[in-house]
Amino acid sequence: MKSERGGFQPISRDQLLQELVHDSYKAGRKLREPTRCPDCGAVFQNGRWIWGAAPAAAHAARCPACHRMHDRFPGGFVTLKGVFLQQHRDEILHLMRNHEAKEKAEHPLQRIMAIVDSADGMMVTTTDAHLARDLARALHKAYKGELEFHYNKEDNLLRATWTR
């Protein structure tokens, strides 16, 4: 098909949008199936990562979550601040760990990377922007407070701040 615009080929809107959200931690090519992550044991099967047993002849490749953890490059940040956090720290940590366990059981790529205390609160880093969003929403639903989201589309990175 020859283009009327100086060599440019027409593309669909979907093709353009796919290029806007680039995640270097997603495989640029389809992995051979089955593939097992040597770090966490997740298995790439039927086009997605799942928890399960892999056959002995499975290929080996690090999953995107383990790759992010290895590189120490989070996909999401949740900052927690306020007096309420200091008074209910253990309860809040328990809520976050339970929420992570529930999500991770169905979605192996959604994990908490680290929880670090700071002078004014706590920082939680995640392997996935969706988990960061879900953790922040769970905190807000359980304890109210103020919640802000900042999403960087180019980096596929979410920063959430919860204060109470």
C-alpha cells in the first residue's frame, strides 16, 4: 500500500496508543511456553504468568516482577504520612500485606518490593502500578484520609500519597 504522505504509512489509533505506554519490563517478544522464572518459580503459560508447576523441560527466563526487583526499579510508589500512620502502623502494614497476598495469588507480577520507614512516614514500592493504586485505595477505603495519584504515562509509573 503506497502512502500519499511522503512515505508515511497510515496506522490505526490502537497502534499509536500501544507505543505511548512502553514498559521495558514486558518482553518485546512472546516467550516460549512453558517458561519458568528461576527466581520466584512463576510459570509463563497460555500467554500469562501464573503460579504452578512447570514441566522439567520448561525454558528459563526471569519474570518482569523479579526483573524489576533485581534492578531495584519499582513500577509504583505509595507514600504514607501522618499521625494516624504512627499510631496504627502495625495494623496498616497488616492490611497492605494481606492485600498484596490476595493480589499476588492471582497475579504473580503484582508484589510489594520494599517497605521503608522515613522521618515523616513510610514508602512502599511495588513491581506494578496497579498494585500501588490498589494498596492506596484499600488504605483510603479502610481509614479514609487524603489520597493523591500522579501517573507518568511515559514511564508507566504511579506515585500515590495517602495522608491521615
